Amino acid sequence: MEQLKHFTQEGHVYKLKPQYVFNSIFITLLLLVAALGAYMQEPMMMWIPLIVAILAGISMFNKSLIIDMNNKEIRVRKGLIPIAATIPITDIQNFELFAMKQLLITTNTMLNVYYLKNEKRKSANLAQGFTKKAMQNILNEIQEIIDYA
């Protein structure tokens, strides 16, 4: 297996390196809106984006993606209150690369995994960014890790 760009390896456990770009841009835009609200002396336009920016910052540091080949599972933690989803590799049905576009401009790209849990189809978001290429590279590395072990 070649050197991984998006994951760090500790034995047979692979952890996705932190990706702060998408959230940092989102938080910066919210803070700019809050600053504009303060300048215009509109309290609601200032406080709501400021609170959302703080919550997004907390969420940014809570997320993680770990591929544990010792236990043959993927552990995903996302969101403000990080509830971990443990996905056995044998239960994975497929991966999805989804891009949202607004007026021909890609605004968000998500990498999702679909799996079976208690005979119900579930999904979990693995990574998020701006470009399909970055998400495709992460997906290629995930598949390489799973296939290699």
C-alpha cells in the first residue's frame, strides 16, 4: 500500500486527518455577517450568526473518522453532540459521493456510506468539502485501506 495522504496510520488503525477548510470558511462567513449586524446595530443579525459560528466551531473539533482493521469496522463521529456510529465493514453496501450545486457552482460535496443495521438501510456522512476531487481521493484511500487489509 502506498503512502496515505488523508489518513494517519497507527498499526491497523487509520484516522482521517482533520479537515478544517470547509468549516473555517463557513465560520468566517458567519462571523462576517455577525460583524455586519454589529455595524448596522441589528442585534438579531449579530447574535444569531455569532451563536451558529460558535456551535459550528465546537462541531468542527468533535468530528472524526477512524477505520479500525483489527475489529473490521469504521467509526464515525459527527455533529455538535458526537454520537459515534460504528459500522462493521461487512455491513457496508456502498459509498456515495454527492455534490450540491448552486448556479453551476459546487457549494458542498459529501462522502456518505450506506450500510445495514438491524436489517434497515442507514447512512452516515464520512467527509465533507468543496471539491469532488478531494472527496474522491478520500474515498479511494478508504477503499484501498479496506481492500489491503
